[in-house]
Amino acid sequence: MKAVCETRFIERHDGDLQFLQDLPSFCDALDEKAGWRDSVTAGKATVLSVSLQEQNFVVTLVCLSVLSLTLVLSR
């Protein structure tokens, strides 16, 4: 994941867009870890995977991607 600067708006745009693009890969990796024998790791992976797939989170992420239209103006 790309680190984002707290003070530079443009870098936040880039980080959000990269996260949206990589979200399916993150979910696949977490689903794989959810099947591990280590119950602590599997539990944390399950909770995080469910959180990433919640409707509110996905809608917010898509709204941020729509705001990417302003990226050209920001630069």
C-alpha cells in the first residue's frame, strides 16, 4: 500500500485510487488468511475482510474515486 502524506491532498488522491484498485487483491489475501489454523490471525483476517466488503465502506471508496475527477484541478 502506498503511504500518504497527511498534508498533501494530491498524495491522498493517489493513495485512495491505488487502494480502490488493489481492494480485490486485499480481500483475496485476507480470505486466504482466514483459513489459517492460527485462530488469532484467522479471526483478525475475517473481521478485516468483512469490514472492507461492507456497503458503507465500498460506497465511500467509490465516492472518493469519483472525486478523482478533481485531481487534474488539484495538480
